[in-house]
Amino acid sequence: MKKPGLRAKLSYKFDNLMSRGAGAMIGLLGILSLIIVVIAGFVYWGFAIAPEDGEPMSLAEGFWQSLMRTMDAGTVAGDSGWVFRLVAIIITLGGIFILSTLIGILGSGIESKLDELRKGKSFVLETNHTLVLGWSSKVFTIISELIVAGENQKSPRIVILSEKDKVEMEDEIREKITDMKNMKVICRSGSPNDLGSLAMVNPHEAKSIIVLSPEEGNADSQTIKTILAITNNPDRREEPYHIIAEIKDFKNLEVAKMVGKDEVELILTDDIFARIMVQTSRQSGLSMVYQELMDFDGAEIYFSEEPKLTGKTFAEAIFAYDSSAVMGLQYNDGTCVVNPPMDYVLQKGDKVIAITEDDDTLIPSGKTEFKIDEDAIVNLTEEEAGPERTLILGWNLRGPILLREMDQYVAKGSFIKIVSDYNFEEAELESMRSGLKNTTIEFLHAETTSREVIDSLDVTSYDNVQVLCYDDRMDIQEADALTLIILLHLRRISSETGKEIKIVSEMLDIKNRDLASVTKVDDFIVSDKLISLMMSQVSENKHLMRVFEDLLQSEGSEIYLKPACNYLKPDTEVDFYTALESAKRKGEIAIGYKIAALSGDSSQAYGVVVNPDKTQKIKLGEQDRLIVLAED
């Protein structure tokens, strides 16, 4: 094989030099400049070349004159003597070539650096920050909630790593969130499950890590891979991470738990949505209660070990606070229970779980006497619910989970009719039917926005109507628009027949909730918002996940909005301590109330009041509800 010649070798070395970037080229040009200056200086000195009528230059002066002509082409204008001019022009031409090349390289290097910064590839030096891995519509609610949570913190920071372009992320955040308060959001572009990109956002110094499911592709596999990249990282920290991740498919839950162990709190998004949808369909206003508990604006859930309550019963503990509502206990072994037995005696290390405005408002009142109005207390119970008829309009991938959850709450012999233009496979229908114990289901393939179809369904014969979005087949706004059409048809039927229809609807965009208020629907579930709120809360306190799990399962105590007249005489003015006492006698905890007259007023939280001051007077009527924690 023929050996490469000198030209090929020089060309190869030059290519290698160029590949090293702007720094190497600047160094090469500097060396060339130095060579020209040195050679020219020796020429001036050695051949005694000087301007006309000038003295021969010393070696140092020769270097200086050649340097000036290399840097400034205008210097030659004042030269005299053709020999001196000729040498000066040669030096100047070399300087022009080198200087122009240097300017071009510097410009290209600066542009490259700006492009690198725009791409978001620089290392994040933040510590004790909240790290968000991934990008979805939930990110805006999460940022908004963390801004509120960080108001009393010094220099709070959110760092986001996503495959989305850094500038696009920053533009979208500025568009959706106008007031950042004291929060700073830092965006970086890269794959959340790539170790190199992950190292860029400093996960080992983060106080909590939120992993968002991708909106496309196999979301759960990407989430699990991201968790694995954090927990099995070769450079991982010694102390446990605090990771919150969303999983969509129940089949992937065990694998995610195995990967994350005790370091990850997993939120099964579709399952949680189905539970809230089912609970809300049976009692309107519940979604507002959950929203109040899950957001950072207003009342929140806090944990506190109160030495003054050690040795006292749980029944005494719920009366210990004027402006906070005790809802459960975290035992000293870390177990959380909502509405434990009233006669349980608090031990050292037990913490009360309470709804309060802030962690510094969870202070016992010190009262031992309460003005309970015994005459206002009544002890009525609701009749046991019989079989229910439910109409579901629309369908999405969460539908089967919704059916299973509904089956756990309704009485045997209940009936569900599903109307959708979704093309069900026979095997799919049989699979859904086989898992139900208390319910029979019927499917109708039809266009749910059609007036003729809805008019033919006899919707007033159903106990409740649930409207699901077609979110897995179309754009969010388009899906919400179809939902609004269905709701308007239902509202029309209610007006024409004079019969109330209990409707609960799913909404994808929170802004469309107010738009849909004209339909006078009992409740709207904005699934993404509720999940985002939950993730934000758990990112601040991982133990809250145990509380939400307890509240959202059919076993144990849940949140109910029960007729206030079952607890208090209608239209009787009492303080909330009296309502609390009435609920306690039934083994329940009163945490708020709902005023029926304000159900359509969004500015008044649709009449829902959570954690009222117990000393203030209230008057609840026949249609009003008491919000309680109860087993059924």
C-alpha cells in the first residue's frame, strides 16, 4: 500500500487541528502572528531597513513596528521609503489575513456557544431544587403550585429536563405563568433516562424529583427507565431519593415499585381519576374538596407531633384546634390512617394529620370547654342505597377502570349503559363484563353528540350521567368541545322535562370548566389538574401519598358530602364545634360544608368550604351538605 505523502500528512494534521474547535484555531493563528512579527523584526534589524531619513532600528524596535503593522493596516499610510513600505505592506497583508480569520473564528465560536446555551446543555449548579423530568400539560399546574409552596422559602428553584427545545419550554412557561414570584425555573434539553443528560441537572442534590409520563409512545416503560437511571446511577448519593412518578397501566406498577423501592411514590393516574370520578358521580362537589386539599392555595394537609396531645384520645384531638381540622394520625411506625377509632390514645411519636392554612397555623387552642348546642344536634341516617342506574356518554382508555371502581361502590343489581362511537371488540366487552360483581352493563354504538341519539336514551330515568372525553383520539380542545355539546343537550332535556339530571363530566382543560358552567353540571373532573396537584403535594411531603391512597380506596374512610339535616337541625345557627360533635357521635369527622345556593358560583368555590373556623357561626339548610370523613 502506497505511503501517504507530506501533503496528505499535513492535510490530516490540519483536519485534526480544525476538529479541536475554535480554541485550537485561535492558538494556531497566534503562533502564525508571532512568527510573522519575529521574522519581520529580524528583517528590519538585520538589513537595517528604516523609513526614509530615519535611523536603523534596534531588534526590539523592529519587533514593535512589525507588531503594529500586523494589528493595524492603517499604520502603513505614514511610512516613507519604498523598501520600508514594501516590507511593511507584506507584514500588513499577513496581519489582515490572520486578523480577519481570527474575527471569523471568534464570531463562529461565540455563535456556537450561544447555540449550545440555547439548546440547554450546560450543567446546573442548583441544590435543594425540585427536579421535573419530562414534559406534559401537567407541568404548568405543577410549576404554579410549587410557586405558591415556595413563597416562604429562600430562593426556591425548579429545574426541568425534557427532550423539548429549551427555548420552546421557556416560552411556553412564560406564556402560561405570568407571575413567578420568587421562583426561578431553569430548563435543560436532554433525555430524562440518559445518564449524561441526567447528570446535567444535578439530581443528586435535588430535594425531590417529579417524573412525568411522556404523552406519546410507551409511557410507562420510559418512566421506569428514568427511575432506574436515578436509583441505579453509578454516581448516586447515599441518602434515599424522594421521587414521584406517574404510571398509567396497573400491570406496570409492580415493576416500577421493584425498580424504585422505598425511594419512589407511584401515582397510578388512570386509577386515581376513576376513583375520583366514581366518588364524585355519587356526590356532587367532591372534586372541589379534593382540589382544596391538594392545592397549595388555601387549606392543605400537614403533619405535626403535638406533645400536648400525648395520652389523649383521638376524639379529644379533633377538638384541640380552632382553625385546623384533624383528619387522621400518622402512628409512630410511619403508618397513616384517616379517621382512626375515636377511643385511640395518642402515643409518643404519633403525629396528627390536619387540614390547615399553613404549617405555622397548626397550633392547639388550649380549650377544654366547648359550647355544644345539644338542641341543634340530630342523629338521622341515610337509607341504604339500592341498585343504581348509570349512563356513561363517551369513552376513553380509563373507561374499564371506571367500571371496576363503580362496581365496588354500588349495590348489587345496578345497571350501567355505555353510549359511544368507540368500536369495541367482543373479547374486550367480555373482559369488562367478567370483572363486575354488582353491575350489568350494556353497550350502544352511537354518536354521542347527536341530538336524536341523546333524546332516545331517556336520560332522566338514570340516577346519574357521566360524560367522558375522547382524549385518546383527538386534540384536547376538540375533545372538550364535544363534551360541551353533550352537556348542552343534557341541559336542554332537563329544561324541557323539568327534571333534574345528576351529571358529572370529565374536562381536559381547566379553562373550559368556567365556559361549561352554563350547562349547570353538578361537577367537573379535570383529571390532569388533580393528578398535577397531587404530584406537587407529594413532592413536598412523601407521607401525603399514604393519606391520598387511604382516602381514594373503597375500604376505610373516605370523603362524603352528606345531608346536613342528618347532623343538625335545618336553619339553626351553631358554631362548627357542634357540627363536629354531631359527626363524632357517628364515628365520623366533620371537615367542612357545602352551601347548595352557591353551587353555580365559581368565585365562591361552588359553595364548598373546607376547614372552617370552628368558632364562627354557620346556618345549614335542608339542601346543604356537611363534608365528613366516614366509612360509608
